Amino acid sequence: MTGMPRFRKIWSTVQVGVLAVAVVFCIVMLVIGQGKLDRVYAVAAVFFGLALIGHSTYLWLIARGDRSRS
């Protein structure tokens, strides 16, 4: 155990799923083309993408730490 509460890992996993869906949604909306909202979707895709990278990295580091301890 990493000392981190189990719910934190579960919550981060849920956030990775939600952020992945949000990034895909924004990319699809950009490809479809929504006129005035293109900039909004582009900025949202960048911010959601950065958050997705952060949460994925956190989960990867936790998994790596758990492997090294066992």
C-alpha cells in the first residue's frame, strides 16, 4: 500500500475516464466544425488533455511504486 487512501486511486481512475471522453468529444466537435465554438473546443481539448496527462501519470507512478515495493 502506498499510504494513499484507496478512494483517491479510484477517484483518479474515474477522472481519467471522464477526461478521456471529454478530450475525444472536443476533438470530434472540432472535426465536425461548430463555427463560433471551435476556439472553445480547442482550448477545452488542451486543458482536458493536460489534466488527462496529469492523472494518467499519477496512476502510472502509483502502479510503479506498488510494483517496486512487492
